Amino acid sequence: MIADARKLLERLERLGPALGARASLDPSRARAPLPVVLAERLMEGGAARRRAFAEGLADVVGVLVEDFPDNIFWDLDYLACCLWKAGGPDEMHAFAGRVVALCRGFGNKSELRFRYAHDFLFGYDWARWVAREPGERAGIGPFDPAFLDYLETRLQELRDLISDHDAKYGPLEGREFRNPFSFRREPRDEARLHQELAREELIPVKAWRLDGERRWDLPFTELRAEVAERLGLAREDGS
């Protein structure tokens, strides 16, 4: 039993070094936990569920490493917990597959070329979506099927905008990353901004908690832009 469990975790162990410094927005810890540590905390019960979970988490971490190699904050606690609670092996595989496909669609190998997974992991996209129709969406979590449905639809919408040479979401030049925001998102700027947002309790989803404490009832997108401006991170081109 112990040997089998270790074999399931080998791939997660190998992925650990690829996460670099494993920065965390949790002020109580110096680093985000290794994926293998998260798995060890959550896995219990039958062998089929444990295997599906280990495989699914490895798939998710792997795609984050490959498609968001510059990602800074690696608080995957809540995402891992949602994977574990997705259901049986089939449900876990389906959940992981959807997350992987979304990361492929938004990541650095796609025409969208976003640099970080932070907006997804820490709930900025989710909070904005809920705030549009809170009466119907307030009970839907950032990794629940209904929100993943929205992200899949949004991904195709953005692809269409790129094809149409939209002013905001048009094709990119060379190897630049997409930044539709009013503030700079170079690594040093991104780290400084989100550390300050965490200090000010302006992170929609506390992804470093297994329970994923979350809130949507503040204008997080606007507040993030205001904090960025206060920190001197506004883009000089104004776009």
C-alpha cells in the first residue's frame, strides 16, 4: 500500500523543482507547498480515487509549468481540494481535463499568450463574473462547472476578437505577452502588486486555503488597478 502510494506521487515529486521559489500570497508561510505535499494531505480512501487525483493534479501542475512558466505564486491548495472533491475517478479526470484545456487556451503557447495564471487561481475573473449576476451566481465557486463553462465560452470569444483584429484583443507582435490591463505586469511588478493586494485583503479567492475562502462583493478589478496606480505601476502608454 505504501509503495503504491509513493509510485502515484512520483510524477508530482518530479514537478516540484519546476515551480521555482514557489512564492505564496499567504502571509503565514514562506513558500507554497509542493504539489506532492498537497496530495499527501488530501488523498485518502480507495486506490482508484487516489490514482485519479494524483494523475489529475500532476496534469494540472504540469500544464501550469509548461504554459505559464513565469507564474510567480503557486498557491494551489484550493484548486487541489476542488479536484479531490470533484467526485469519483471519472469526475476527477474530467475536472483536470477542463482545467488543462483552459490553461492551454490562455497560456503562452496560444494566440492569447497571457503570462500568469494568477487571475484564474486567485479569482479575479470569477469575482467579476459573479458580480454581473450575483443573484444567480453567488453560490457558484471559482472552479465549479458553471464558471468553467463561462471560461470556455470566453476563450472562444477572445479567439474571435483576435481573428477580427479587435483594438483591445488583436493579434500580438512577436513574442510579447498579452496585457489588456492599465498596469504593468512584468514579474517584479506583478509580485509587488499582488503582495500588496494580499496585505490589504483584496484577493477574491484565498487560494492558499483548502476551503478557498472567497468573496466577490467588492470591485476587485477596479481596486487592483487603483492599488497598481498607487504603487506607480501604471502603464506609460495608457493602454
